[in-house]
Amino acid sequence: MKSPNRDLLVLLKDDSMSEYAIEKEVEKLNALLFTVEKGDHSWNAYELIDLNKFKVQHDKKTLVAALRQKELKPFLFLNNLN
């Protein structure tokens, strides 16, 4: 797997972990984040609030189209549910 270009801050409760264990933990975190951030899963974390129609939309087709736009139309808001 290609190494992602990101900075992670990992906080440890104790100093008993070795460098190797910390590296493995960071690799597992990167793999987990890579899986979650893939295009197939990113739409699950959003809802589209349309104040023009007074609707909140959760369907995949609408959300994927909204996420791909460079700029949303007026009074359309992407809300992250995390």
C-alpha cells in the first residue's frame, strides 16, 4: 500500500510501547483511515440540507453529485455527521 501523505498525532497513556509497536499502530491507523476515506464510504458521513426545498437528503446519488461539485448552489449545505 502506498504511504499516504498525512500527519497523525498519536497520544499514548504510557511509555511502555516500543518504537516498533508505535510504527505498527500508525500503519494500522493509516490502513483504517484509507478504508474509511475511500469514495464508497465518504457519502455515508454526510447529509445535504436543501433550504430551497426544505429537505434533508441522505441518498447516495444526490450526495455523490454534491460532493463532486466545486461550488454548491445557494442555500445548499453539506453537513458532516461526524
